[in-house]
Amino acid sequence: MQFYETYPETFIVAEINGFVVGYVAGFMAKEGVGRVFSLAVHPSYHNRGVGGNLLKEIIEIFRSMGVTEVVLEVRSGNIKARRFYERHGFHKIGILEKYYNDAENACLMELEIK
Ligand SMILES: CC(C)(COP(=O)(O)OP(=O)(O)OC[C@H]1O[C@@H](n2cnc3c(N)ncnc32)[C@H](O)[C@@H]1OP(=O)(O)O)[C@@H](O)C(=O)NCCC(=O)NCCS
């Protein structure tokens, strides 16, 4: 709720039959740079295009805000999510060592948009 209240224009939920089954939260990190902070879909609704639609939607909102570069961090071991982002045009631009509380590295990914 705090994230939604701070950045309402880049917080989107996906609903099926009136139930929230996924969300994406982002914000403008700096001029021209949008950051996807968190994206998740309820496990019962995976692999139906919900996550892809949420990602496409936030990219379009960022585009309308003048963003030309979208960045995000994902756990290095989260192969499914990394492949998902690559399918949407993101590529790896770096590693953030021990980024997470449990000391796992983050993979920093970027998408350039026009
Ligand atoms: C990563 C995540 C958000 C993807 O959500 P999703 O709703 O399953 O995503 P999609 O359905 O759009 O795409 C997933 C796969 O389903 C396939 N797919 C998409 N639409 C489909 C459809 N209509 N029918 C069958 N398969 C489909 C895609 O090919 C895609 O394959 P890929 O992973 O190899 O790219 C989800 O797995 C998740 O919530 N994971 C846990 C949280 C997480 O890891 N978040 C990301 C890190 S911040």
C-alpha cells in the first residue's frame, strides 16, 4: 500500500473475475530511467500471459512519461524470471554482488525503449 500510495501511476494490478492475480510496481528512478521494482503473478495463474501483459503495460506507461531506459534487478538464480525478461527484450548489464538479504547476487537488466 505504501508503494502504491507513493507511485500510483506505475502500480498496476491484473484482475481475473474480480480477483487480483498479479501486480507490477515501478517508479521513475531518475529522468528518463524507469525501474521495475517488483512483479509477481499468483502461482495458479502462471504461464497464461498475465506477467507479460503487466510488463508490457508498465513499459507503455514509462514510455508515456518520457522514459528511454527501463532497468530491474532479479535474483541471479531466478532463471525463469531472467528468461521471461529476456523474452521481453531485456539484457543483462551487470551483477550486484550480495544484493539480497540472504547474500544472493542480483542480475541487473536493462531494456532501451524509444
Ligand atoms: C516471472 C513471472 C512474473 C512471470 O509471470 P507469468 O504470468 O507466468 O508470465 P507469462 O505467462 O507472461 O510468461 C511466462 C511463460 O509463459 C508462456 N506463456 C505466455 N503466455 C502464454 C499463454 N497464453 N499460454 C501458454 N504459455 C504462455 C511464455 O512463453 C513464458 O515463457 P518464458 O518464461 O520462457 O518467457 C512469474 O513467474 C512470477 O510471479 N514469479 C515469481 C516472482 C518473480 O520471480 N518475479 C520476478 C522477479 S522480480
